[in-house]
Amino acid sequence: MSFKSDYSFLEKVTMGSVGTQRVIEFLTNRGHKIIELERYSTRNKIWTTKVKRLRIPDLLCLRCGQRVESRAKSKLAITMSDSPSKPDRQWDFALRDNDLVAFVYCYKNADDEWVASDIVNLYTIGDLRGAINKSVLGKPKSADEGAERDRTWPSSIPSFDAKVIDAGQHMVRCMKANGRRYTYKIRKNYYVHVKTGDLIKANASIIASVIPLKQEGYCPARDCRYNFLSDLSSDNRETVYCAVKALGFLIEDSKESIPLLIDIAHSYPDELIRLEAAGSLARLNCSSGWKILQELINQHNNLSLQMEAVLLLGELNDPRAKRLLFSIADNKGCSGELRAAAIWGLAYQYRDIIDRLITYIDDEVLDVALHAIIACSRLTNNDNLEVILNAIGTNIRRSAAIITILMLHGVSYISQIIEFVFKKANSEQRKWLIYLMGLLGPDPCFSLLEKYGKEGREIINSLTMFWDLHYNNWTIKPDISEKIRFLLKQN
């Protein structure tokens, strides 16, 4: 895959994760207790090693047991991917009638970041199924037999913000922000989803559709919580998976669930469910779970299962998980991406490991080194800055990586860095940090250096020519450099 297509895919994944985060917030505010069912559905990290997971929804409520599919859309529509000729790839696979689908409009803000609308449009799977004969199946997305298509339920979506002043069966009257009125005529087979007094938002609200109901989204469980224990005996493996994962978060059921989870972790025919059972046992502080996880990460003949085990360990904030992740990161017999995933998980979960992570930033495996650089940059703070600066030395590859870590923070720590140069740095550290000042430019450094009198002015004099030439060189600007590289490829 080219860099351009990689970046395009990242954009889609990022939009999806932002939309899913909004759905979690929306449902949590309505009494649900949501967990991420589909691993990484709220994050945009992309791994090359593909884990063939079960096809399961994105989210799960621990109270009512409802599963939730999240669908972020840059152009809002009630649409689901469908492969009619493949039962396990059909739009409603592994979903029950009372499960939910959330459609969220997402857009780019002024900083080119994805933002999810406050409006979350919820429908039950049962209502979508009930209107299946009114849906439209699009063209295949690829030439493959059984390729996915978009199945769309027709709907009305406004192009402007307004307030509903009258909602009837056949028309919806609105008042725009400028005081003008507008009337939506509702098609014959449409159901109105708004009521008088509602605020509708451009591109984000669904006024009406062929589906009879739009859900408010409140958790139906009050005094009676969903019984996940009973689902462990289901013949449906997706149902078993959901129950296995949920029970890892339900300490109150642990007396009954642990024996059942141990049995599943040892003997269930699906290896991903066995892995998830081990993860749930680990969450419940059961030693059997940790033992099984240790065995799974040592299965060098199954990289995808190892990868899933590492991603699972990255979710567990526990000293045992930390030890296992470091054992993978240190093991040069493991694949580079597996080690990189371990480093990524460590940085995501623990804040006190910068001294260990620095040891990977010059790793001979590029994937490991790059992930360690980003991991270290995310953990850098005032308390550990000196640990990073002191790691600069005669190892050129490591020192260069540290300069990159510091550059990622821009001028955030320049005052402390300059103070370190004059008060604590050895000759090798001083050399690299003066180079950093050159890269950062005169504006953040000049006045701070002048405070150190003659020594400071000597550094200014040594950098002046570099600053003058480098920062006036218009050809090194990112957009110009990219155009030059593009022209070089043309004959």
C-alpha cells in the first residue's frame, strides 16, 4: 500500500474512532455502562499484522447487554455494509433485534482534525430489519465475488440548523437561525423522527426515514442487570465472546464466572475466545489467566494470535502485564511489529517508564525504534526531561532520536534545555543540544541565550549563519519540498 493510500485509510480510521468516542459519551450520559467490544474501535492505530477477529459490534453495555454498532459518516446516511451472499458478512450478523446502531456525522475543523457532531442518531436492529424491504443495495465495492455493498435506508437530512416549530405526519415546519421558515414535506412511506421544539443540525440530524422509530438511547436496565453468565453456554460463538469479555469487568459475578472462564480458556474450540477468556481472568486477578497469556505470547507459530495477546496486555494496567510487555519488547526473536506493539501498549498504560523506553529508540529494527520515539515523546514531561537529556551521548543513533523526541515538543522545554546546557551538560550533550537550538530557530532561543552573557552570545554567534540561511531557505518548506520530489519523478 502506498503512503497516500495509507494516509487515506488512517483518515477513515480516525473518523471512525472519533465517532465511536462520541457514541460512548452519548450512551454513558443515558445510563449505559459501555465497554469497547471490538478492540481498538476508539483508537486509530494501524497495525500491519492482521488479526482475523470475530465479527462483533463495536460496543457493549454491561448493564443492559445491548450491543452497539457505531457508524461515523462524513456524509450522513442510514447505511450499513452488506454482503448478501456471505452469511457471516451480512449487515446484521451477530446482532439481535434490541441491539443498536448509532449514526454520527463527522467533519473536519479549522485545525484539520475530525470532530463528531453532538447529534447521535440511534436505531434498533429490529427496526432496521423491519424496514429491510425499503432499503436500497448499492453496487459492489470491489470486483470480488460476494464483495461488500452499501445497504441504505432512505432518509431526510437537513442542510441547515433550525428549530422545529411543528412536526406533523406529513410535514415538518422549521425556523432557521435567520428567522426564515422552511417546511419539509415528508414522503409517503417516511416516519418523522423529530418533535416540536427539537433543534436540528445541518448534515447531522435525521428528520425522517423509512424506519419507524428513532431511539432516545436510555439504558433499559434499572434494577435487573443483563445475565452474561447464561450466554456462556450459547451455541453462537459471537454471543459467547461478548459474555466472556463482559464478565472480565464484572467483579460481582467473579465467584460464578471464574470457573466457567477457566474452562473456556482451556478448552473452547475458538482460539480468540480462549484468549479473551484468559484476558478476563487476568482482569479478575486470577492467576490462571496470567499463565495462559504467558503461554500464548510464546506461541511463535501464530503471529496474529500473539499480536492480539499483546494488544490485550496493553489494556491491562497491572505489573504482570508490564513485565510481559517488556519481555516481548526485549525479545529480538519476536517480529518487529510485535515488539513495537508491546512498546505502544506500555506507553499507553504506564507513565514511569521513560528510562526503559529510551533503550529502544535506536533499535536496529526500524519499526521498533520509530514506535519507541513516538512513545517517549508522549511520555516526556518536566519531571523526566533530564532523564532524556542525560541519555544523549556518543551513541549517534540514539542521540539523533532524542533530538527528534525533543523536536516533537517544539519549544515547550527550551528554557529547561538551555539551562541544562550551561549547568549540567557534558561536551557531547552540549553539541547535540546546540544543534537542537539551530533547528528550533532564533525566536525561542535568542533571548534565553543572552541571559547567560558571554557564553550565551558565543552560542548565538555560532548559530547565526545557520539560522540566517536555514530559515530563509524557502525551498525546504514542506509543501515546496514535496513539489520538488514530485517533479523529480517526472521524466
